[in-house]
Amino acid sequence: MTDLPILYSFRRCPYAMRARMALWISGTACELREVKLGDKPPAMLEASPKGTVPVLLLPDGEVIDESIAIMRWALARNDPEDWLAGDHAGLIDLADGPFKHHLDRYKYPSRYADEPDNVRTDHRGEGLAILSDLNFRLVEREHLLGERRTMADIALFPFIRQFANADRDWFDAQPIPHLQAWLERHLESALFAAVMSKFVPWKSGDAPVIFAP
């Protein structure tokens, strides 16, 4: 055990990605516990019975189990790039609401067998419409709210990455060049590389894995 916050995470989960990026940029060291979603550790479920990642367990026993709340907590402690200036409720709600709705049904159509056969194409189109609006926002700026990355960019990026990866050839062929360039900048960033290290799933008794810049 350490005196650091404990972060239960899953490397490829977009919610966990954005939490890790905020923790990293804030300089917040954590004990990272990689989770196998098919075999969730009892300690995580005890801390947060809803059983989703990320979960941040603070040394005083407080539990933060929503990714945006983890981002805000970390950035309130230290925000060297002023990400909180871009805590844009409209964009974040767009990502976590309508875009995520269409993303799930496009990427995982077998989970929605009660919908029509053409559901995947329909939801892909709806997702693209949202991305087209974001592309327009990026015509004259590097990031969603200006020339610097902020919380809005980091909150949306993992989900747009997931949408793109569902069919990268199709995505790359779409007329959204500014959004595509924005995505590539984030994919190629040192920050993204830093938070995507691979770890074996944690089990009780394992030596701590320290996640820190």
C-alpha cells in the first residue's frame, strides 16, 4: 500500500483515458490498478459498486467514480496548462450524451439487436454529423476552444478516437480535414503516449504500480 490516491483504470476505456490525462498533466501521482473488465477486483467494487472505470480512491477514503469529476479534482489541485478554462459543459455533454449514444450503436451493433438492420450506418451518419460541426469549429483554430488544448479537447478526444478506429479507412475519407488533423495531433502527443503504457491486470497483493509524470 502507498499513501497515494488509487486509480482503478482500464487502458482502452475512453473515460479512463481522459481521467489519466488530467491526472498526468496535473502532476498527480497515483497507484494505478489496471482492471480486467471481465474480472473486476473486489476492492474496486467495494469502493464503487457500480463497477465502471475510472475509480479514484483518495487517501482519506473519498471515492470519485466519474471521469469528469476526476479531471476536475486533479486540475483543481494543479492546472499548469489552464485546462479548466475549457471546462465547456456544452461540448462535454455533447460527447457524453448524443455522440456516445451513436458511437456505441455504431461500434457495437450486436448489443442493440432490437434496432433495425441498418442501425450501424444510421448511427455512423449521426456521429459524423456531430463531428462535422466540430470540424467547422476547428477551421480557424488548433483546438476546440482556441489555440491551446483544454479540458474540452481532452474530454472529447478519446471518444472521437474510438469512433475513428471503428473503420479508419472510412473515417479518413470523410470531408472533415480539420477534425482529422486535430485528432492526429492528440494521437501523436507526448501526453497521450505517456498515459497509454500497458500493465497487467492488478490483483490483491501485487506490488504497487506508480502512475506519475
